[in-house]
Amino acid sequence: MEPKSLVFEKHYNEYLQQLSSLDFEAIALKLGGQINKNPRGKSIILPLLGKPYEISSRGIRDSSGKKPMYDICIILCRHLLMCPDILPQDRHWVAFRDLKTSGPLTVYFRDNVEQAIATGFTGKIEELKHGMTALKGVAPDLDVSYDLAIQVAGLPKILMVMLFNDADDTFPPACSLLFERQVETYLDAECIAMLGYRLAVQLKHLRK
């Protein structure tokens, strides 16, 4: 059996090869990215949770020139490869479990994203608000009653709304992450789950 690092590298290189056939300028226009031209060819710059990444068939790099974590690479590659010909218009907010393809990933998402945020920020709602604000969070256009309701962009075309209630004498802390239903056009369920996990990880790091 190959070591995980070799399997990851193999998948990463396969995705890069698929990117070589894409029309980067058309995709950048649809996905809200920027085109970067240099002697080696074209690349797309896309922000994921506020951090810019340069994507091309030669590789993916962050602002410091380093290759990001494997899951970030996969999210970005899949996002480009899944770019639709016609942009969807289903802006209804739904929970991850309500996505058509969420399936067995609902437990992972509950435990590693929503529950991780809820327990990590119990009694620390101001820290959570600060972290979401640092990610350019804004008030969502939703009529809800929560201790904190805030919207951030996972990617330019993928918005997420966090609904958070802190613990009180009756109920434990609770966190829900909502997506526009059209998210399934832009990413598969596994990548959507990984994007949620990246949000949980980034919020944890912002506390340090």
C-alpha cells in the first residue's frame, strides 16, 4: 500500500493535469477570480476564506509561494473543474445535511465543523465574532434570532452563514453552518465538508 503522502501527491498531479485543458479566462470571469499572466502561462487567483491562492496546471501556491494543505488544493481544483456553463440561481439557504449528496458526510460535518466550533467557542462569543469579522464576515439577509448570525465567503461564489447560540442554563452551545443550495453546482459534498472544516480550523487559529 502506498503511503498517504504519495497517494495525495498522485491525486494532486492528476488534478493539475486536468486543469491544463481549461479556459482560465472564462472560468475566472464566472467564479470571481483574477487572471495572472506571466511568461510561463496563465493562472487564476482565487481567495479561499480570505486568503489568495494562485492556481495553474503547474501547481497551487499561497501568497508566500508555498503549496497549501492538500485539502485546500483539492477544493480549489474541484471548484475550477466543476465551473458550470450557466451560473445557478438557487439562493435558498440550507444546512449541509439537506444537500442532495451529503449522505454519510453529515456526521463528519456535524462533529468536525459545527460541534467543533460550538464547543471551541463556548462562553467566547466575542472571540468568535472577532474571528468571523477578520474573515470579512457581514450580517446575512436572514430573519433569524441567534446570539450570532454572520455570513462569510468560503470562495467568491460560495457563501456560508454561521448561526451560533452560546450555552445557557438550559441548552448547550449550538452552531449551524448554512449554504446556498446552488453550492452543489460549484463543489461536491466532500469538498463542501472540507471547506467547512477549513473554516473551523481557521477560526481556531485566529484565537491564538
